[in-house]
Amino acid sequence: MPPEPIRHLRDLTRYRTTLAGELSREAQRLEKELEDAGIKLSTVATDILGVSGRAMLDALIDGERDVHALAQMAKARMRPKIPELMEALTGNFGEHHAFLCRLHLERIDHLKATIAEISARIEEEMHPFARQVELLQTIPGVGQAVAEVLIAETGADMSRFRTAGHLASWAGVCPGHHESAGKQKSGRRRHGNRWLGAALGTAAMAASRTRDRTYLGARYMRLMPRLGKKKALVAPEHSMLTAVWHMLTHDAAFHDLGGDYYAKHDPERALRRITRQANALGLTARFEPIEAA
């Protein structure tokens, strides 16, 4: 049983995660309603609930049907897309769609307000762990929300986990071990803390986009062709949690090994890969050492 402050934090962060999921589902319901009316706003706007998208939706609900006037509500980077917006906003949006879309937007606004209120309360409860939150945000892909979940779910007390491996096993971000009669069977990861797993998954997806700029991105890119995108994400998740254990144990910031870690660790493998790529293009690669100045 964790101490009371951690229990409070868990209640808050878990409820915020639940509401964030409901917010995403409500936005999907809104998008489905628009598509039913023939409005394909999501094909042009990355976020239909952004400043431009929200202005257009409010105007549609209020009765505006002129696609020229609606498209002119685009702001900033949406301005060059006005011709595409005019085509996307041409549909059969009627009173029925306006009624349902208004309800969806009201629900979305209410959820956003509640999430903001909970986030403010979490920030207050996190004051004793301000140092730990600051350290965790030095990990690529880990923002404030993910750092708060890491603190709430692990308790920020790494003495409860004898090693980083114990923490990874408890969280369920390590390969499974299923052996029978001397035969190694499924290596499917074990079930763990789903709240922590979801936060790590979000952070790992963000870190994977760094590609060869960080060690976490390089590790993902190294495994992704062989394992697939979803399975390859488990590797940076495991690395993140290992780093969390060491960082909170030794009160240290994250030390990135670099995106070129694997090339330096096994240069022969890197040379073979480059040679294969050159041969596939019908070229021959030749390597010469760089002379020191």
C-alpha cells in the first residue's frame, strides 16, 4: 500500500488519463457526425478543434453555409489551404447535424475544463516531487504529464525495487519468459501496470521520432524493421524505465548515449550495412580513415 500522497496522485493522474481518453472519443464522434454530413474537414486540417477548425464549426452550427465565408476563417498556416477547405466544407450539413455537433463541442469543452482543473490540482500535489519531475523531463519524449504519471505510479521511491530490472518486470516492459521442456516459447511481454505502460508508450512513440538524434530513437529504428513498430516500442520503454530507476536512485539527469551509439559500439556492422545499401544501388563502397589534421 503506497503512502497517502502517492495514492492521491494516482487517483488524480488516472482520472485525468481516463478523461483524456473520453475527450479523444468525443472528438471522434464529432468527426463522424461531420463526415455523415459530407464535411471532410479532417482531410485538410490536422486538428479540427484548433483555432481555425473551431471557428468553422461554430459558424456551421450557427447556420453559415457559404463555403467561401467558412474557408476565409482559416488562420495562419491554414490560409494557403483555402481552396482545399472550400471543397472539404461542401456537404449537406443540416439542422440535425448542427444539434449533435453542438452537443459534442459542449462535451469537449467541459472535458477540457475538467482536465485543466485536475492538472492544476496535480501540479499542487507534485510540489514535494518537483526535483524528480524536473529530472524525468530530461528524458527524450517525457513531458510533464508523463513525468507526473511516472512519479504517481512508481511512488518516486526506487528503494522498493532492488534493481532496474525488477522495476521493468513489475511494469511489464520486459520480454516474457515462457519455457517448457527446455523449449523457449512465446516471448510476449507480461501484464503490468497499465497506467504506467500507457504513459511509457506515449513517451516511447515521441522518442521514436527522434530517430538517429538520440539513443532511444536509434534503438527503436534498429529494431523496427525486424520486430515491427509496436513490438519495437517496448525496447525504448524498457530503456526509459531503466533510466528512471538510476536517475531517481542517484538524483541525476538523463545522460543520452547518442544516436550514433550502435555505430560506435559495433562499427563493423555499420560498415556492412552501408556496403549492402551501396550494392543494392549498384555501387561499390570504399572506406578510408580520416587523416588527423
